[in-house]
Amino acid sequence: MVNVSASSPADDKTVRLKHLIQRLPNLPGVYKMLGKNGDILYVGKAKSLKSRVNSYFAKTIDHPKTRALVARIHNIETIITRSETEALLLEQNLIKEHRPPYNVLLRDDKSYLYVFISADDPYPRLAYGRGKGNHQKGRFFGPFPSAHAAKETLVLMQKMFQMRQCTNTFFKQRKRPCLEYQIKRCRAPCVGLVSPEEYSEDVNNTIRFLKGDSSDIHSALIEKMESAAEALDFEKAVFYRDQLSMLREVQARQAVYTVEGEADVISIASQAGMTCVNVLTVRGGRVLGGKNYFPDVDSSEPLADNLSAFITSFYFQVTDDLPAEIILSHELPDQNAVSEALATHFGSKVVIKNKVREHRSEWLDLAKLNTNNALKTKLGDYLELHARFGALKDVLADVTDRTIDRIECFDISHTMGEATIGSCVVFDQGGSRRRDYRQYAIHDIQGGDDYAAMKQVLTRRYKKQPLPDLLLIDGGKGQLGIAKDVLTELGILGDTLLISVAKGEGRKAGLEVLHFIDHEPLDLPMDSKALHLLMHIRDEAHRFAITAHRKKRDKRRSSSVLEVIPGLGEKRRRDLLNHFGGMQQLLGASQQELAGVQGIGPVLAKTVYKVLHE
């Protein structure tokens, strides 16, 4: 009698969630815990989505509420943001929209802090509070994500502009100046020590500051910080540095919360034969979430054509909600016809655009970010990998009868022969095995000699490590010959299937050719899942090699990565570090925040952001 044990649904769920968590990015964003029927159980924010979500499944979790939540989780969806602050605002938007049972629900606008200037004439009051409805009439600024930073900045404004913050009752009862006047935080309008005209100037400066026009204030703080440092008064210098950091946090413009706007923001991307579309929903100026779709389209077709086909299917078959605007990552070839068809079907006008600015551009950036991440995650999905490994087995049936499970791929990266690095990435039918990845610094070869570099890497690798089922080399017949020579010298040539993948005509993706030692080359069709698997592994080896190479190159060239950015001189580097308060804060800044620094601008900000995050 043979006992056969079948896996339970709970085991399948655990395995599925484990694979999902492994492919989450180490990026800020929001995660949604979903129940069996797709209902939202919990919404949370994270500085690192992978670390935060993984913490829910730790064995040390003993809180009964958390255990009950985890027991009900059947799926997890994520939305990436550009900063932790944006994640906080988006989290609150989603909680108010869906009211998940495991969240602490907040009422109305109480989760947001507003700063306001009252309408009292001639001496308005500066104050803050949560929710517009509970305050007197006046001008409101916000919402602000950090209460602590907003309160501290109010103190700073009080010192600079000396507007009153006392209540109207206290203000009317004063017969002499209070302590705020003595410590130079108020000009005592309560007893007439400042004229309405002078006070009005203070009010206007405060409004300018709250609207983001604070370059003069930044300059003054930077000057004070540098003067304090030169005078060796480091305590004051640190104080001014922290003030600069708080100003940046409070004034940061958030793409997930604006004052107006209703749109569907749709982005499309394609890689290795797979296409992903992200639909980001914006209503009332708030990003309410997004959803990823993987339409069954021909990936060799232009992205704009595939996007047009998706939009017509989505609005005519999937959703019955047409917003005022549809913002796209690509211009449609039949954009006017699609717009007219939607207007006729829904009975309302819709504007379709792909060239946008300001907060609409930020929405589009978020959609693109989530599209690319979803595509990357899907490519690593173990079910898709199983299908691709099966296709690879079928393709190689005439070449070998070897079972293909473990694949190791090598690539060489350098800049004009400088800082040469060899990479080895490892895949099996469970996906990438990052723990087995290796990087090799290449020594004692002539700069730019890729053949010598590959020979050194393979020799060092397989002198100590067993061969995989398939050894994949990024290169043509020359690199294949080098690999054959190395394995022959080591006496292990017949222990693996050796393949090199060469770029096709025009080095265009999808036209790769596979070269073998004792078999004719294979030119697989562009839609071949086997080709997509090898391309994906090859691209990962290239990414891993070039990342290590750039780190080594930059370290060799300079102790600061900022010094290798073209157009970023000593003064601009100092301005960047002063503005954000240090390198760590600079690394956490978004591209738009970089562009807001005086003297940087959007073009240079894009370059800086790209260099810092590659």
C-alpha cells in the first residue's frame, strides 16, 4: 500500500504568497492585503515593500489581530510611489475609499494637517489644524503629510515673519506684549506695536513661503549654516541643517494628492515577449489605486497599437466609468477616433492626451513606475518560468536529452577597458537564485579584451564550482570558443550544454541567434517562450554586471558619485547637499524635488536622479 500526500490549499497559498513576496521591490509604496473574494482586508504603507510585507509572515508575530489578518490573506497587491511621504498620503486615500476592516479608520480629513491664515483684518492669525471644517474662514494650505515637520516649520515662520499665532480671545484681551514679543516671535499687533501695512508684508511673505516660493529663505538658512560651521559652532550648523531638511519635507509636492483632477492614467510597457498595462485611477485629485493587466497581444507590434486595442476593450467591456481625462504613456495612432467612440458610447466628452505637465505628469510617472515593476515581477513569476522552461526543453530536444533545470549565464562589463567586471547569474525553475549570483573583478588583462576576461571568469568559477545543466554565454561564436577551451582544459566539457546567445541583425531584441558546439545555430521566432527565457536571463546577467562595474568605476574615479555627474560642479554639489541636509536625504529625494533646487533644473535633475539610482 502506497501513501500519497496531497498538498492542502493552505500549503498552496503559502507557497504562492512566498513567491509573490520574494518578487516585491525594495521601494516605497502601498500594499493591499486581499481576502479570498478579492475584498480589501488591510491597506498599509512601507519604506520598503518587500521588507514590510515579509514581516507579516515572520514566526515571531504573536499579536492576535495580525495573526487573524494573515490567516485571511489570499493575495497582495502593491502600488509603488516615489517616496515614503507619497506612500503615506496614498495609504490614507485608499483607507478612506475602501474602509478596510483591519485598518484604524479615520473620519473625513482628520488624517491630514492643514496650515491656514485667518481672514481677521487687519491682523490675520497663522495656525494649523486637522480638517478644514473645524476652523474659521481663511486661506488653507495643505494637506501636509508630516505633522511634526509642519509644526516645527510654523515655529520657523514665526521667527522669520513674526505673525501672531494666538487665539482671537487671547489677542483681544492683551494690554501689554506677551512673552512671544520678548523672544522676537511676534511683533505685538495686539497692542499696536506694528502697523497694519508692515504686518501685511509679513503676511504676504508667509503666504509666499507656504506656496513654495522660499528660495530666499533657503539661501538665508544655508548662509547661516555655513557661517556657523566656519565659526566651529557645529551645534548651530546642525540645527540649520535640520531646518532645511524639514522645509524640504513640508514643501515636497505630492503626486498622490492634489486639489483637483479626474483621470485614468494608462501606461504600457513590453519586455521579452510580455506586455503590461497599468491603469491608475484618479478621482477628485486623489490617486485611488491602480491595476495591472497583461493583455494577450503581439509584443512585436508597436506599443501604441497595442495600447489602442487595450483601451477600446477596457472601456467597452471592463469598466462603465469614463473620467473627464484619459492620460496615456503613448500617443494612439487613432486617438481622435477612439475619443469620439468613447464619447458616443458613454454620452459624455472625454479628453485623451499624452503630453502633460505638472501633477498630471507626476501621475503618469507613477503609472509608468508601476507598469515596469509589474512587468519585472511577472517575468519572474514561477508559473511563467515553468512554461518557459518547458518550451526550452522542447526547442533543445534535437540538441540534447539533458534535463534543463539550473542555468548559469555570464557577461562582461567595462567602460573603455576600465574597471572590468564579470557577472554570473543563476536561474532554475523557481526563478532567479540571487544568493548564488557572483561578481568577479578582472585582473591582469589588457583593457577591453572581453575574451581574456571571459576566460578568467569561467576558469575561476569552474575550478571550484560544479557545472550547471546549461551554461549560457552572452556573445557570439568567439565567446563560445573561449568557453569551450576553458571547459576542455578543466576536463569537464561534456558535463554541461554550452550555448552562446548572439545579437541578431541590427542588434535588435528578439532576433537573437543561439550557437552550439556540435549543432547548427538556432534562430528562434520572436514569440518563442524559450527565447524569451534566455533573453531574460541574458539581460539579468548584463544588469548585474553593469551595476557592479559602475560601482567599481565610480569608487575608483572619486569618493563621491556626485563628482562624476557632468554639469554638476562644486557649487551645485554643495547646494544639493545643503538643500537636503546630507547624502542620505539626497538619495531619498524624488526627481522633482531635485529639480526644485536653485541652479539644478529639470534636465540636470533627471541626470542626477538617474546616476544616483542606477
